[in-house]
Amino acid sequence: MTPEEGQRLYKQAETRYNEALRLKRSAETQLATATADRTRATNQKTQDSSTKTNLEKRLKDLNDIITSLTGSGSSAVPTQITSANSKAKTADERYRAAFSCKDVSVASVETAFRTKGVEEDMNSSTALQACRTEKTRITNEINRLDGEIRRLSANIDQLNTSVRTYQTRVNQYSSDMTTYQRQMNTYSMYRYI
């Protein structure tokens, strides 16, 4: 091999080495960016999932309250009100029957002790409407979080692919640099000719 040919091969290996180094640094920067983006997306997904879980618990509690205020069953408020009003009516009938004089006006026990239904009582009705409004708001927020979690999951999958790609490139450029460094070492005696 002539000195000129050795010098040309050395310069060629050096150029390739520098290009591989530049590409490796670029891939490392892209890898760091993709890794940071993936970490942020993963953290956001975790936070959104936690928020969704908390909202689902609140929604269940609201549903229990609404069911209690509007539903049926022995512990439901309407059932308890109906029972109380029925007892007041029975007490009123017994109270009126106790008076034998028909001309005497007797106050109504039923009217005095009648309990308003949830929809009839302004405070209860307002509270029920507030619960229904909050239920709608929470349901909408859960739906929004579901969409956001799906979007983040897709983004994380894409970022995982990018991270693997950039890591493969970094490894390949490192391998190329080692090869070009060996070539430079082989032709180093022709470097300054």
C-alpha cells in the first residue's frame, strides 16, 4: 500500500468516525427527549387514572345518595316519609274518633305532623338537584379522563417504540465508531504523510 493510499484510507475512516459520532450524539439527544416525554406521559396517565378512580368512588357515593332520596326500599327516604305520614294519619283518625262531639272543631294531627316528600321540601329538592348536577359533572369528567388515558396510552406505546429505535441507533453508531476507530488505528502511521 502506498503512503497516499494509506493516508486516504485514514482520512476516510476519520470522516466516517466523525459522522458516526455526530449521528450518535443526535440519536442520544432524541433518545433523552423521547425518554423524558415517555416519563411525563406515564406520570400524567398515572395521575389521571388516580383521579378517575377517586371520581368513580364519588360517583358511587352520589348514586347511593340519589337512590336513597328517590328510590324505594325500607331505608329509602320516600319509604320512611310514607311510613311517617301513614302513622300520622292513623294517629289523626284515632284522635278524631276520641271526640264524641261532632260540633267541636279538632286540629288535624295528620296535618301537624305530615312530613313533606323530598321533591316537596325546598331544601331536600335543592340538595337532590345539586347531587344530580354533580353526578352529571363527574360522569362527564370520568368520560374525559377515559379519553385522555387512552390517548396517553397510545402516546406511551409510540414513545416506547421511539425509545427502542433511538437506542438501537445509538448502539449501531457506537459499533460503527469502534469499527472506524480500528481502521484509523490501522492506518494511523499514514496520518501525517
